[in-house]
Amino acid sequence: MLSVDVFSLEGLFGSPHRSLRVTSLYLLRTNRPPYRSIPQDQIVSLLSYPHLVLGDFNLHHPLADPCRSLSEREFTISTGYLDVAFDVPYHLLNTPGVYTWFQLDTIS
């Protein structure tokens, strides 16, 4: 997890907030609960507001990909993270069903 604070004397994006924290996360899969390298409650507890969180959570959920078939485990793990995030409240900015990762063809 890497965070950078952005400051402005006049407020950011037309708001009264003069600071914004931007955090980049990459969650690795693990074999033990919570099955990701950073537990969901730890992510939220470290964050201040306003905050923009970017990253690869390695999660799959119907809100992000409504056409994907999910295993019960995938759904349970991702729901835990989204429940905590929405309680804060964070908002998912991805367009549902639009992938954010593409495998490039490496044939030369």
C-alpha cells in the first residue's frame, strides 16, 4: 500500500477540502483468511477522508462484473471487502462488466 497526500490552498475540485489522500493497493491472494494480503477492516481503518483508493484488489463480485460466474468462495471474499467499503462509504467507479485488465498477446 502506497499513499500520497495532495494539497491545495484553494480547495480541490471545487470542494472545500484542501487535501486528498490517494492510495494505491495491490491485494495478493493468500491461502488463509481473509484470503487476501490486507484484511478489509485494515484497509478502511488506515484511510482518512477525502480519499481516492486505486488498485488491484484481485476480487470478483457481481457489482463489478454482472455476467461473470462466481464461486461461492469468490462471492464471500469480495462481499466482505465491498460491505466494509460501502459502510464508509466508498463508491465503486468501475463500469460494471468492463474489464480493467487485459492479457497482451506476447507472440513475436
